[in-house]
Amino acid sequence: MEHKKNVLIVHNYYQQPGGEDTVVANEMKLLKDHGHKVYLYTRNNSEIKTYSIIQKLGMCFNTFFSIKTYHEVRDIIIKEKIDILHVHNTLNLISPSVYYAGFSCQIPVIQTMHNFRLLCPAATFYRDGHICENCISRGIMCSIKNKCYRNSRIQTIASVMNLILHKSLGSYRRVNFICLTEFNKDKLLYLNSGRKEIIDESRVYIKPNFTFDVIKKQNINQEDYYVFVGRLEEIKGTKVLLKAFKENKKKLLIIGDGEQRNTIEKYISYHKLQNITMTGQVSHDQVNDIVQKAKALIVPSQWYETFGMVIIEAYANSVPVIAGNIGNIGMLVDNGETGCIFKYNSWKSLNRILERIEIYNSMQLKEKSYQTFCDKYSEESNYTILKGIYENVRK
């Protein structure tokens, strides 16, 4: 009889909820549904708000190595007889010390790469309104000059020193990595471009994110609007989106919240754009209801994105996607089959695509989108890959 691995999932929540949290919840359910015992160790950066000045000063050390995390995780591994330690995020409170808890207990450690933080302190390869890979081409120290992490030189220095320390200690060479795409794997392997091998390439795997199938409403009719779902910030391409729909007058629903919400509301009001509606933050079920009726989901991101959960969630809803041709976003869309690709930073290109996609057979686009979800991003296809990774690292 097959032994189902006991898995400890480790995740440091940011103060603002994000896509990583959804991935963690999905993978926990996936593993439990397939008979695994799953344990969860978390910290939340909102804890920092309650810290005293002394505690905040102590964070400088804890970011490098948290003794609290090390002991707590090690105790769980021993008590619950954990077979696999699967880490999602370590910033800021968990720290790379979690790896050493796994090393000390001689169990495999897996890190899912949700961003580009091992190569870029900002984790995005994006700066001052454009793609920036200076940390790869010129060295990571240039990020300090540009204050890339939270626009703070002190915090950027701490981030850089953390990376340098654990590279020199060989921490990452003993870790197994899961990259979400081939594109992300290629970026990660830039770590080995110097004289010293930072990671073991044989320990790098590819597994996309997944989502659960959607219960679709019967006899649902497509309505005459497009939809954007995501955080409202420059990096998500809100400027390109607004400019396009200011000119084409097609209907657009914007779902989400963020730092640019007020700016977007003022833009809509100033230009009297009655074709654009903002819903704010709504429940996941409401998102599905709105997306299912849309002509297409629009993803105008201005950075690489490490995956793009909204795209596969649209496919699960049988909805095609219009996406910019940058990084992973363009690679997730089969042009003319599951949607269309436009020049990511051009609102004129987006408008041309909006005209073109309405000529296509909408039913064929929907059917192909859903079939792509079933083949690549469904629960069962994902578990097959994850199970294979777990078996490999246990060897």
C-alpha cells in the first residue's frame, strides 16, 4: 500500500493578501483530498505592527535567521514525523532558517518560487515604470543605489545582505525548487552564471499553479463587457487599460482594489467614462459569476508575472484571455485559440486586438480555453506532477 507523505507547508503571509495565499490554500486542499496528512506553519507580517522598537531592531537579525522559526518548525517535523518540508514564502518573519530546520532533520526541503526575489530584491524585475534586469547584468549591488526594495536603501541593503549570506553559505544548493514555468526556471538558473554554483540544477522542477474546476451556472449568456481582475497598481497595467477603453468605448468591469483606486476613479470621472465600472473587492464566487459572463478577461501586466492565476481561473470559467506579450503572461495564452496577445505596453495594440477577437468564433474560444484548463491546470493534472516531485526528492 502506498505511503502518503506527511507534508509540512510553511508560508509567511504579507500584510496584504495575494495570489500566493490562494496557491497555499489550494495545495493544502489538493494534498488532503489525496490522502496526505498536511500541517501548516505560518507567520504574518501584520505582527510587525505590534512590535516594540527593540523588537523591530531585532528583525534585522531575524530576517537572516529566525531562531524562533528554526525551533518551532523543527519541533513540528519531529513530533508529526514530517516527510516533506514545502516552503512557499519566508519574508520577513520566517527567514531561510526554515531550510535549516529541515536540513537538521534530514528531510527534503522544497521551495516554490512565487517571485524573482533570489535575483532581484524587489522580486519583480520592474523599476521606474519599466522592466529592469540590472541585478543580473551588473550585479545585485546596483539595487542599493536604486533603493529597489520598498524604495528604502536600508531595507534594500538588508535584502541584499540576506541573499549574499545564504548564497555564500550554500543554503540554496541543498534546497529543491519548484518553478511555475520554464521562463521562471531560466531566470532562476542565472544564479549559476558566476564562478560558484548557487543552486543544484538537478533539484529544479517545473509545476504550474492550478485551480479547482468551477461550477458553472446553467444557460448562462455572454454579456457585452470585458473584465479586469487584480490589484489596482501601475505594475498591473492600469494605465494601458484605461487609455484603451477611453478610446474604444467598449464596456469594461474592473474588479479589485489597491493603491491606484482613487487615481482610477478620478480618471473615470474626469473623462466621463460611462463605459467603465469599478466593483471594488468582491468575493471569489462573485468574481466567477462576473467572469463567466464576460467576452474575455484582460491582463495588461507591465512586468513578467511569475504565473498569472487569473488566466487559468478564466480558463476554468470557459472564458478566453487577452494578454500582453511579456514574460509568463503571453506564454499562458495560445494566440487565436484561448485568446489573443497584444503588445503589452501599447493601448493601441490592445484596441486592435479587441476589434479582432470579436470576429472570432466565441464558442470555439470558450471551448478551447476550458480544454486547456482541463489538460494543464486542473486538480488531477497538478497532483500527478506534485506527487512525482515529492517522490523524486524523497529518493
